[in-house]
Amino acid sequence: MRGEGVQVDFAETTATSTGAKASRKRRSANRMPMWMLFPTLFLLLLIIVVPFLIAVYTSLIDLNQYTLIHWVRAPFVGLGNFIDALKQGSALGASALRSVWVSVSFSLVTTAIITPVGVMAALMVNKPFRGRKWIRALFLLPYVLPVFVIALVWRLLFLNGTGLIDQVLSWLHIANKSTYWLIGPHTFWAMVIADAWGSWPFIYLMVLAALQSISTDQYESAYMDGAGPVRSFFSITVPNIRSILGLAVLLSTLNHFNNFTLPFIMFGTPPSPQADVLPLNVYITSFQTFNFGLGAAMSIITLIIMMIPAIFYIRMLKIGEGATR
Amino acid sequence: MRKHAKRALLGAAMGLGSSFALVACTTMPQGVNTSNGSAEVKPGGTSTASATHANTAHENASISPVTISLSLGLITSNPQGQKKMVNDMIAKFEKQNPGIKVTWSTWDSASQEDTDIETMTATGQGPTIMDVGPIPTAYATHGFHVLSAADWKAIGGKSRYFAKQLTMSGPSASQEIGIPWEINPFALVYNKKMFQEAGIKSPPTTWTQFVKDAQKLTKPSKDQWGTGIDPADSIDPWHINWVMAKQLGGDFLNSNYTKATLNSKPVQTALSFWFDWVNKFKIASPNDLDYKSTDLVSAFQNQKIAMLPMQSYAFVPSLNASAVKNDWAYAPMPTIPYGMSKLPKGGTPVQTFTSGDFLVIPTYVQGAQYQAALKWINFFTSVPQQREIFNSIGYLPVNVDAYKNYKPLETPTISMLEQAENHAYPYPFSGNWGNVEVAFGGAANQIADEIATKTYKNGDIASALNAANEQIQNTLQ
Amino acid sequence: MTQSKTWVRIRFAGIVILGLIIIIPFLYMVIMSLTPDSEVGDGTLFPSHWAWGNYVTMWSNIGLGQYLMNSVIISAATGFLATVIAFGAAYVISRFKFRGRKVLLYSLITMQTVPQVMMLLPLFIVIVFIQQAFGIRLVGQYYTIVTTYLTFALPFACWLLISYFENIPIDLEEAAQVDGATRLQLLFRVVLPLMLPGMVVAFVFSFLLSWGDVLFASVLTSNTTRTIGVGLQAFLSAGDAGGGVYWGQLMAASLTSGIPIVVIFLLLQRYILGGLTSGAVKS
């Protein structure tokens, strides 16, 4: 208890010394503890904003293997990189737009698959039953493996003819033994399946934590009022997990949009066009063919394209609008 | 009570986290101290060992002004052997050169090698000596010292090294930046037992013979194939196709690297021939179409493939640990193109491109440190160390004298590879080679996809190579 | 409360199906980890003999033990810092209105769309700039890689905690304020216990984000701080050099490296799930 008193003093001095003059006037516990925000702002500035500004600058210059050594003095090319990014793209002829399209479909399809699975799984283990502990542990197993291990395992599973998947599918007479999952049009689905397998516990865990935070009193009083399980699901469970689920879907979409390791390991470089996701395209352009300016331009185009739906989505779900004063 | 219990739990959780954070924090000052002494700690050294190491370096700072740091590729086939070898060599070197301290670290993969070169160049910071494979890209950055005649003298003179290996050290004899420390020529690996069973006496020397032999060795019902391809690999497709295109009298770029010639006849012929192994001659499994190098290599080790062209000596350790450990052998690559009895006009008898690892010194290394770096390289490429490298990690010496009167280096395989090295030719020394690799890989990938999905038709190879050619031409201008 | 029979049946079927989907690739991995290196991927499911040696040689072949230790330190520090720092930010953002709040909110999320690949070189330039300006060595230190991981862990944790804050009714805090509690008393006695499940989730995800990274770690760590991801990838690069990959050892090492995470999950699961069922929240 004594320790806490010291901490309070410390907090107040920090607040007054760093707080703006305006906040000093309002001397209640109600005033905004700006100091709690500072570490985040400082870190964001240092590790995201500044590098991002460098990336913006990079997108306007001709930065390649010849100019990298004096990169500050590399020739200014204006919007040239942006035009290249849209027209011609990487050394494979993959434009930014094509890759953005692959990435967007990949992240949307994957999220569409893992969301119902994750929610169902969370509902299944929400209420106690015998052996629940083990099932919960089991459900987390895929999430424990690093992405690139998942990519390796699924690459072996998907190998043509000799891979387990082709063998099982042909044994079940569902598909030909030569389906070729790792080149051509099927690569997209191979990537989706492997990624869904490894990432659904994300939704599961988010939703489970939200479910667990619903007080049992709510269900009990609903039960007293004569509500059946279905009705209490829709009147209690759904509203309580709505915002977390909305956020989980958003974060999952963005996370999958950024997935580099999985296609990089599963298909290698260069990948089939159907699996040439944006991060892979940027990687090939920047690090394998040393065209940093073009790579940066591709990333910035993506940012602009992605920003609008993301903000729209946040507004629609009113995430972050909740319990403010 | 309930609240207190919860706080205790929270405390436990945060305690766990903060103790880790604390570990991280306490190591900070140590790290800072080491910056003026030995920056990198030897791999595998425990934290206490590294602390004492750093302290001694600190105390000796006034006596030993020069520290050089090496960044070497991790020898994944034998990391333990590499660690012992390098540490022993450093001990020996430091004893001979009391004024110099050597530290070392490793990069673990080809992609890390690329990013290391890029970050070194962009920031002017990093190791004193870097171990790299592809010199053309490193040269294009202008971030590495061009060696003067005096520099070459300090590292034993050019005559110490395989002459063919120096063709990849720089764009010309006066602009060399890389010092080779090993050779890695490519050849044909074959399975002696499968050859015997098929009644084949000796490995093929022409591609026509190669196809004939492979047909005899192929038994699809047993999933046994004469040879294999790996079009999904990042580098293998250009390796073999460049060699075959050179034999046909072509190349990927023109002689002064200003024009892309990927769509030329010889390159088209080479790529068509390669895919014909699956498509027409049926001497490679259709499963190969999504293979990377590692898949092909395991197929050979599991006795499913009888011959693999373009394999280097680096394959040997894993061959010896596999089911074919008593059956493998190396032979020179065939050099006479398919359907021909001698090399066509303009064709070169290429068996391998010049391949191996080089040491480069960044331009931010100056003065005494630069001289110390040359001393280390002289030491590293001299006969005793070159033989030690072979004995410890199995890399073939680049020092020609290392082979003389030394039994371990006189095996038939090594003599054969030594011969192959004399038929090594440099690939185009262009700073845009990265683009060529990617664009050619893309073309190979596209054709493999078409064959797999049965949409391939005549002329597709030409159009894929045309598209790739255009992409490269754009970057050359 | 009783659980209906239909639900129990659906649940059983769901668990079995999902369980199989999880288990099959996992069993395949276990089998591979016991297969001699060169036999992996040749189409037969079972190896000619069980290579238990894979689990022994992997420790010496790469410095697995040290890599694991490094990864645990780095990921735990990232998870802890991201959670604590984001807690402050999320509290301010979700409980106060201020100028620039929306901008901050939106930029936090849109920053996630910038490919991490793109940030690698600029970030490295910033790090080296600081290194030169202050004469300290940053590359290869634990705190450098931890700070770097905060680039993606921090926005993530902020958003997570903001949405958890929304689920906690503000009445409790207001009541405590009426009782004259100071800011810190309020935070520690009222907010923190309620936020614990959310914070543990944020910790776990930040932990996993840094655990899985290979790209940044390969550039920003040195031999003494190298992480398990890079270490495992090194097994693969034998393929780059033209040799065979140690598949068996790689799989054995991958499975083994999952153990610390399983332990952490099992330890923390209680906090996520024990959470708020006791009736602390009444709304």
C-alpha cells in the first residue's frame, strides 16, 4: 500500500510537468492523463512515422543498386515510380494493382473462412464439460507453430502426386492425382487453406476471451425471464462479442493482407501470378532486383487503396467510439 | 479478498513479463561496452563468456588498435565443424599477428545475404570482411574496395587462385573486388547402381546420349525416372539453361550487357529442350513441375532419379547420409547439344559457370583496418588453411597449390571437379543480373504451369521469353 | 444452466471434425520429425526406420537452446512492453475526447497495411542514424529488435485494448472517482482487474507476432541474439547451397520450439478464461 502512495505522487508530478497549461486548470481526477499516451506517440513517431516518411521519400527517387550507397543524393524522379508500379510492375511484369487484387482476395477469403470456424470453436468450448481443458489446448496447436513451419508442412502436403493431399483426394476419387497445388491457378487455394489452418485460432481466442467476459448473471436473469438458449444467444452473446469480433475480422484481414512468409516459403520466388501477393511483389522488387523506389511506390499505392475501406469499416462498426466521455 | 487474489495473479503475470524485460535490460550495457572492443561475440559463446571476452578486449584496447569482423555464410551442412574451424583459425591468426583481433558472425540464408549487402551499402556500417556469392550485384553498389596490384600481392598474388575463378571477381582484371576462397563447380551426379541395372557403361557426354540413357533408366510404373527438373526453384532454372544456351552459342545478355537476348534462338532451344524432358521424352516425372531444388535432391537420394545435371560438391555431405551413399558418382556435364554431333558454330564447351564464394571488403573499411583485413584474407587463402577448410567443412580449395601432393584432395570426384573448373565460364557480369534471374524464373514458372494444366502450346516458350526479355531490357536502359 | 441435447451433439461433432483437421497435419509433422532426413517427402508416409536421433542432433546442429532462449526473451519483452504501453494509450483514447483522437485511431489501423517488407530498409536507416549520432551499438541488441517488433505489435495491442475498454462500463470508474480515488488507484484497483483478460490476449498476440518473425530478425540480430525463427530457417538454407535439407531435424526442432509457447498458453489461459465470470461487472 505504501508503494502505491509513492507511485501516485510520481504520477502527479509527471502529469503536471508534461501536461499542457490548459489541463492544469482542471484539477480533478477527471483531467486527461496525457503522460499515458506519450510512450505510444513517441514510439509510433520513431519506429513507424519516420521510417514511413523515408519510404515516401524513397518512392520519389530512383533508388537502386547503383544509387543505394549515396541514397540521399539519388536522382529525383517525381511520380515516375508510381507510373511504373501501376503499368509495368516488377521484373515479372506484375503490377501493383494485380498484386493488390491477389492480396485483397486472399485476405478476404481467408478471413471469411476462419471467422465462422473461430466463432463456432469458441462457442463450443465456452461452457464447461469434461475434457474441455484438453480441447482448448488442442485448438491452440496450429497457432503455436511459426508461419514458415506451417508453410513448409503444407508445401510437403501439397506436393504433386506424392503429397498426402493428392494421395487422399485421388483415393476418395474427388480429384485427379495431378492437381498441381503449388503452381498455376490452384496456388491461391493452397495458400488460403494453409493460412486458414494456421490462423483460425486468432479469431477463436479473441472471441473466447470476449465470451468469457460476459457475466453469467446476464444469462441467469434472461433464463429467469424465460428466454431460451437461442434467444439469449442473440440477445446477450451476440451484442457482447460484436465489437471484439468486428475488430478481430479487421485485424485478421489486415494481417493476412501483409502475409509475406507463407507464400515466400510455400512457392518460393518467383511465384505463380495467382499467388504473387503484394508483400512478395514488393520483396522481389526491392530486395531481389534492388529497385527500392519502385517497391516503395507499390507500398504507398497499397496504403492509399487499403486506407479507405479500413476507415469506412471502422466507422460502420463504430469501433473506438464506445464508452468515451 | 477476491480482488486481492486477482491482483496477485496479475502480479505474477506481469512479474513473468518484467523479469524477461529485466534480462533484456541488464544485457544492454554489456552490449554497449563491447562496441569499441569486439562488436560481435563468437557464436555459441555463453553470456558470461562473452562478458569476459568483452572485458579483455576493452583492457587491451590501447595495445591492440585493430579489430576486424568477419561475416561468413553459415555452413548449414556442418555448423559445428565451421564453428570449431573458424575459432581455431582465429586463434592461430591472432597468435601470428598480435596487433589484430578477429571476431566473426554468420548470415544464414541467401536472402539474408542480399539484405546484409543492401543495409551495409545504405548505411556504411557492418563487417570488415563479407563473404558473398554473387559479385556482379555487389560490384554495382560501388560499396566495396577495388583491389590494387599491391593488394593482390598482399594476398599471395593472382597466381595463387584458380584463374577461371577470378573471372567473376570483377568486370575486368583491373576492377576486381572479390577474392575467391573456395570453388564450387557444377557437374552431373548419377546413380551407379541404377546405371548398372540398366546396362549403361559410362555417363553421357552428349545431350543426345543423355536422353537415350535417361529413357533406358525411366520406369514410370516404379516411379523411377532418368532425370528431373525443378522449374519452381529460384535459381536452378537459369543455372542449367544458361549452360545449355552457351553450348548452343547464345547467352542471356549481349557481350557488353546493354541488350537482353533471352528471346534469342539458343535460349529458346535450351528451355524447350529442358521442358521436353517432361513433355516429349518423358524422362522426368510430371510431378517435377512444382519442384524446387530440395525436392529434386531428395528424389535423387531416395533412388527415384538416376541422373541430376548441375549439382555441386556441396551435395556430397547429404548424399553420404542418404540411401544412395554407396552409389553416387560425379561426371562432367554433357557439352554437345541435343541432336548434334559436335558443338555448333559459336558454341562454347561450358560445363559450369564460375561458381563459388568470395570475400569482399566494404569501402568504409580504411587504413590499418584495411591492411589487417588483407592479412586475414592472405592467411585464409593460404595452403594450410585451405586444406583445413576442406577437411572441416568439405569446401574445395581455390588455392591451386592446395591440391598438389595432398592425398585427401586426390579422389576421382575431386579430380573430375577440378577438371570441370577448367571448363568454367563467367556468366554476364551485369549489375542487373538479379532482374535476369527473376524474369527467367518467371518464364520457367509460367511454362511449367501451362504444361501442368495442359494448356501449353507451341510458341508459348518464345512468347514467355519475349515478355521476360522486354522486362529486362527496360531495366538495362 | 442446462445445456440442450442437440447442442451437446453439435458440439461433439464440431470438436471431432475440427480436431481431425488440426491433428492430421500435426501427426504428419510428428512422423516427419522421426524420419531420416533424406526420406522426407518421397511419398511414403512411414519411414524405413524411426530416426529418434533427429531429436538429439538438432540441439548441436544449430544452437537450438540459445535460439529458443533468445526468442523467449525477445517475444516476452515485446509482449510485455506492447501491452503496458498500449494500455496507457488505449485508456486515454477510449476514455477521453481530445483533438487528433480520430486521426490517431485511424492511423493506428492503416499503418498495418504498409507491407513490413517495405519498412525494413527505412527502419534500418533510422537505427543506424541513431547509432552514429549517439555512438552506441544498436544492431544485434535485444532492445533494438524488441523496439522494432513494437512497430507491428503496438498498433495491434492498442486496437485490441481499445475494444476491450469499450466492453467495460464506465460507471464503475465514475463511482470510484466519486469515492475520491486518485488516477492510479482507479487504474490499479478498478480498471486493471477488469482489463486483465484483454491484456493477456494482447500479450499473447504480441508475443506470437514477434515469435513468428523471420525477416526483421535476420537483419537486426547478431549471432548471440538470433531468434528461433531464423535458426529454423537456417536448416532450410542447406538447400540454397545445393545440398539436401535436414527435414527430419527441422520438423523435430519446429515441434520442440512450440513447447515454450504451449507452456505460456497453458499458464495464461487461466487469466483469459478465469476472468470476469465472478460477477465483477454488472451492467
